[in-house]
Amino acid sequence: MAFNSSIQCSPSSHEMIKKYDVFVSFRGKDTRNNFTDHFFAALHRKGILAFRDDTKLNKGQRILSNLMQAIEGSQIFVVVFSKNYASSTWCLRELQKILDFVNVSRKHVLPVFYDVDPSEVRKQTGDYEKAMSKHEEKSREDKEKMEEVKRWRGALTQVANLAGWDMRNKSEYAEIEKIVQEINSILGHDFSSLPNDLVGIQSPVEELEKPLFADPIGDIRIVGICGMGGIGKTTLATVLYHRISHQYTARCFIDDLSKVYRESGPTGALKQLLCQTLNEENLHISNLYNAANLIRSRLRYVKTLMVLDNVDEVEQLEKLVVDRQWFGAGSRIIIISRNKHILEKYGVDVVYKVQLLNSTNALKLFSKKAFHSEDIVNDYKSLTNDVLEYAKGLPLAIKVLGSFLFGRNVSEWRSAIVRLRENPNKDILDVLQISYDGLQDLEKQIFLDIACFFSGYEELYVRKILNCCGFHSEIGIRVLLDKSLIDNSYGFIKMHDMLKHLGRKIAKGNSAKEPEKWSRLWLYEDFYKVMSEAKESNNEAIVLDMSRNMEVLTTDAEAMHKMSRLRLLIFHAVKFRGSLNFLSNNLQFLQWHGYPFSYLPSSFQPTKLVELILPHSNIKKLWKGVKYLPNLRALDLSNSKNLIKVPDLSGVPNLEWIILEGCIKLERIHPSVCLLRKLAFLSLKNCINLVSLPSNILGLSSLEYLNISGCPKVFSNKLLVQPKHEEHFQMADMRENSMQYSHSTSSSIVKKLVFPFHFSKGYKNSAGYLLPSLPSFCCLHDLDLSFCNLSQIPDAIGCMHSLETLNLGGNYFVSLPSSIKKLSKLVHLNLQHCKQLRYLPEMTSPTALPVIRGIYSFAHYGRGLVFFNCPEIVDIERCRGMTFAWLIQVLQVSQESATPIGWIDIVIPGNQIPRWFNNLSVDTSISLDPSPLLHDNNWIGIACSVVFVKK
């Protein structure tokens, strides 16, 4: 049969050709019933797809065309030379076509010399010389055929010169194993056979192979793959499976384990596993015990590769009895799940998280789908960027949108993009919703709050709000992280835009055009519509930040009466007209930056409220009389310039935080503050007209942070004086009221609060009233008395054994008391702008570093000594030596306790860089080569020293 066509090697033709791993060229009558059959069987056992022309070409087919496609669709060519190979014109033409293709495509050719000497093939001697002479004799009269025979001779020589296998006098079984192993090795590193629409897959496959093969060859290793829906977990595992499966005797890939469980139960899943691994179609599995025995007995010594896709419960793995001890040495198990926690609970060796496509690969994939090319038509470049910005690197979204937009004109693209923003593609959302449907009710609430409001916010802030709403954010956020529904990037919560679209669609329910029925409002135009219409609202949460909008419509405050179901309300720069007479009593978190009204509504009785945050408000007084708010823990009225009074807080027994800094008209603090036995944080910073504190403030044994910075009048007056009879009785009345709200108030605390204190009066010792030699402030960690006109610091400060940070800057004392060295936990002392300070006491060396506290932590964990602008200090050298010794001690404590240091600031008088700094520069900046540090596990930090020169 004559071959009269040539092979055209092009990407477009390859896409239409069936792929084979191996093409075997052989002389049937020589090897069909021995070597070739054994060889094909070995390839089959390894899962290697091989083409053989005596079975794949059916009668009646266009033999030539199909053979050409088989050659072009193969990765490796094995040529089995036998005694009669050269006598077949079919074999020789086949060999010639193989070489034509290999010379273009750079594929592999492996020669096998079955019962013939390689030199006989190479030089065409012996049987090969006889066969080739006959071909030449028949073609003597035909010049074209003579040229063909000449090419055959060249092909035989070229292939025979390649490294191959001489089968003579060797074990056929052993040599076949070597050939198959070589084919495995070649196929295992070949990405060229991947489908054309796979983009950016090679790098993640190679990254996944590192943990998969990290241990010695004989070890059994289990690797988990996780990631959000549509990110390509299954695609990655499929490519990896086809890349390495030939290395394993038994193989199994269960596409959707959770679906198999739903439809067939654990017995059905086990049957599928065993049928694939044992390569038996008609296995009878009666129960789990029977299946477990089969796995133990049949696979215990077999090197096995197993991929289990879409696992959504750890019980599925446990019932599948996938125990690494039941598989042979070198086995690998890959488990795919959206839920990282399932993988960790099951005990995988490592979890690989699939990442979104980078911008280059996202563009390449989209171009293949939308244009069937890697080139973008000029008119579509901007629109392509819009679509990719919308998809944010999610392969599923890129594929679906690219396929949908293929063949459409520019106008249709614009229309589709606008529609997508309003109504996201259903096919994409359906895939993503699977993860949402698997959440518990509280986790769904957290997901919706983040999707509608808090993506991009600091995690501590988000957790605080969610906890205020009773959502138990610590475990809830952990679950969302495990299920790849959110990410934590440098302490900030991030959610993919497609998941945000899903959450907002769910929040709208079936009422896309009726925002009053939505569970949440996040756009001002929807809020304005609800406020403008005479309909009741079902909204439970509203978060609006209009600070960046220059023009904001003003809405009627009276319409807030519709919002009776609100649990969460956050407003920033939202404009209202009229008066506010109603706020929802169901509120659990209220944050209103720039609250424009003078009072809270008199009907406002939010017994569930946990935080009331009204910074920069127009509030004059929060409420009249006593409000019972048993759950309120934080009150923030910072920078409320018109606040003149703090209300009676005796009905707020669980208050932990009070922030009143910058309230410049505030003169006094209501004495009920002293009843707050849980109060840990009190900031009165820059309350410049504050003239006194309640005398019974000494009873606040729970106080950890006290800031009276910038309150110069407090210490210019009689701070803590013997209470008048009226105040004594007032406190007693408040005690009785508070007892009604909190029956657990201890009598000893109450006695301390109402017992009259006797202190001498006088300006110079005014700070002494705040710092008595009593254990009242035993919990105080942070104290700020900067710029308070203090002329001396009393010895009693040494009794505050828990003190970690102390700011005394901007005062007028000459020296510090020696008792300060008793503060063994002090790691930050600020004395800047103490212009009369002359003498420094001996500083104690810290014995411990502050521990990081929880959500309501207020410390910044700074460490340092600041003596800036203290021109009267007399012994500069002693100051330097003391600070250096203190620095060394802090570093030692940090090393011993494994507590992170953060940063250390030391600012002292001087005009020279210390001698132990060896990288000096006179400039506005300094550069540092970090490379030596990257390979040094002993380095603990970088020290920088700067001298400021006054010009």
C-alpha cells in the first residue's frame, strides 16, 4: 500500500487528534504472540495508553488517515526490530512517517532489537540486507520508488543508532520492565499532552509534587488539596494523576466522593475504590467489613495511587477505611476538599492550597475562551480588563464568562458586563453556593455580614462586631477560613468578589427590587429608597460609609422608626434632617461617626446593646436618669465637642471601656463610674476642661488602662478630697440601684467605694491622691499622665507592680522617685518634653514582656525609653549606659520567653552614634543588604541609630 501524504504538524491539527502515550511499530508475524503481547500487557498494567495498528484500525476505515492521526497523537514511539521487519513495506513506510513527525515535533523514539543484532539493522546486513535488496530489485524501473527505498535505509540507520534495548539472551520480562520504566520516566515530565485550554497548570503541579514526594520513596504519604469552589482543585489533581499514575501498580480516582456516598452509601464508594484499584469490574461487596478485608489483603503490598475528590465530611474517609498502613510502600493518597479542617482532622501530611490565577494566566485563559486565541482584538482590550477585574483570577468564572462572550460584538459585551454586576452568572454562583449550604446557621450569618460589609476590614474589628451580635466569631471565622470562603491577609479579612456577589444575592432573597425586604443594606441608594417609602423594613443590619462621597442626599431621621429589627448599625457621614425619635431596641452594635443629634431617643432601651460608639458626635448628654443596659461593654464618645456631662452609669454594670478623649467641654465625671467593677479602660485624654475625678475612683481595682494625658486642670485642683455628705449618700443610693441590676456585687468592693478617703490637700502632692500606697490599681498595665502639670511623682508609683507602660512626658518634675525600680514589668517609659528633669533613677531590668491580650486589648505593645527634649539631664553618659543595659535585658527576656519583641524605641540626648554600630552613613537614608540575615536562624532583629542635627 502506497503512502502519498505528508504529515502536517500544527497546534490546530493536534487538537482534533486522539492522544496516545505510546505508538508501537512492529512486524506482526514475528512478535505478535510473544514479545509484543507481553509488552502491551505491561503498558496496560501501568495505565499507559498504547496504539497498535493491528487492533485499532478496523476494517473499512481509511487506514492511512487514521494511522497518520495515531502517529501525530502519540508521545513516544517504540520500534520493535525483528528479523522480518525490513521485509514489510508497511513497517518501513510506518517507520519513515514516524521519523518525519519526530524530526518536526522532537518526540522520543525507543528502538528494541528483538531477535536481531543492532548492527545488522544499522548497516543493513544479513536478513536486513536481503530484504532491502529485494525492495531495490522491485523498484529498479521506478526512480521515485528507488528514492523511497533509499529513505528507508536512512530511517533504519537513524533509528538503529539511537540508544535502545538488545533483547537477545536476556530475560524478556526484566527487559520489558526496563522499557516501561523508561517510558514512565519520559511521560512523567511531559506537559505537552495537556488539553489546550489548561493554563498555568505546570507550576502548581510541580509545587504539589514537592510535598507529595518529600519523604523517602518507601514511605506512604497523604496530601490534601483545598481551595474555594471553582479554583481548579479537581483539574490540578487530574493533571497530576495522569502525570504520575503510570508509576503505580494500583490506581484509583473517585471523581465526587460525597455524591457517591449520597447515592450509594459507603459500600458503593468502597466498591468503586476496589474495582478501580484491583481492575475488576464485577466485585461483590456485601458489607464494610468485607471491603476492609479486601483492601487489607489485596493492597497491603501494592504500590497504590488514590485520588478522592470532593470530600465534605471526615466520616466519608473514615468509613472508606483509607488507612495508610493498608497500602504498599511508596503509595500516595490525595484528598480534595473545600474544607481544610477535614483534611487536618483526618491527618494528612500536608495541605496544599490552590491559588487564584495570576494576571498573566488569567488573561491567557480568558483569551482562549473568548477569542479562541491568545491575541485580543483592539476594540475588546478595555472590556477584557473589566471582565478579568470582575473574575479576580477565579478559573471557573473566567471560563464561563469567556465562553459566554465568545463571538459577541462590543455592544453585547458592554451590556453583558453591566448585567453581570447586577445579576452574577448563575452557573458560577451555583458552584460557590455548595460551600455556603454546608455552613451552620451562625456561620451563614458571619458569611453574609462579611460579604455585604466587612471584606477588607481588620480581623480584630470584624470579630468584635460579630461577637457583639452573638455569632461566636472565633470558631465561625475559623470555619470560613478552612472552607476557603475568606482569607486572612496580614490581619485583614478578604473575600473573593464572586463570593461577595453570592452573599449579597442571598441577602436580597427573592426580592431583588425591594430593598426593604433584604436582610442587609450596604448601598446608600438602597437605604435612601427604604427611608423614602412608606413600608416597614425587614433589614437587620446596615453599614454605610459616605465619607468619600462629596454629594450625599439627606434623608428624614424620623423614618428610622421603620428599622425596628436592626441588630447592627454603622453610619459614617450619613446626612439626616429633622429629629431622631427612634432607634431599634434590638441593636447589639451601634457605631455612628458624627452622630448629629444632641441626645439619644428617649425611647431607646437597647438591652442587648454591647457597644455604643459615637465618636465626633454632637451629643450633649446621652440620657437622663438611669438606663439599664446590662450587656453594654464599650462606650466611646471621643471628640464629642459638645459633651458636658457623663450620664449616670449605675445601670451599666458590665461596662469595660469608656473613651472620652477630646471631649473639651467635659468638666466632671459622674461618680457612678466608681461602681463599674469591670471597667478596664478609661481614657480622658485631652479633656482640657476636666477639673476633677470622683474621689472613689480608687475602688476601680479592675482598671488596666488609665489615660489622663492633656488634662492639666485635674491636678491643679483638689483631686481626691474627703467626700461631702451629699456625695456619700449619693454613692450609697447608686450602690443600692446597682445592686438591683447586679446581685453579684461584693460587699467588700462596695465598702471600698463608699468609704470616705482622708488625704491632705495641696497642689504639689496632688498626684499622690491618684497613686496611694494601696493595692487599688493592682491590675493597671498602662498609665498616661503626660502634660498634666505634675511637679513631682510620689513614691507610691512603685506599688503599681503590674505597670507595663508609663507616660509622664510634658511635666515639670526634677527627678523620679527611686521606687520606680520596683516596676519589674515596665517595658516602656516616656519622659519626653520633661524640660526640668535632671536626674534619672536606677531602672529595673524587666523580668517579663507583656502578654498579648484579646479583642478588647488596648496596649500597643511598644517597648522603649524616650528621654527626648530633656535638656537639663546632668549625666548623659550614665543615661546612655543605663538605656543600653536595659535594651540588652529586654532582648534576653524576649529570647528566653519566646515572646515577639515588635519594636524597641530608645530616644536619648546625644550627638554621636554608639561605637558598636558598624554601618554608618551621613545622609537622609541608609540602605541595608538583608541577604546575610536570610540564612541566619540566630538573628533577633535590626538595630538602627539616628542622630538628628539641628541646622
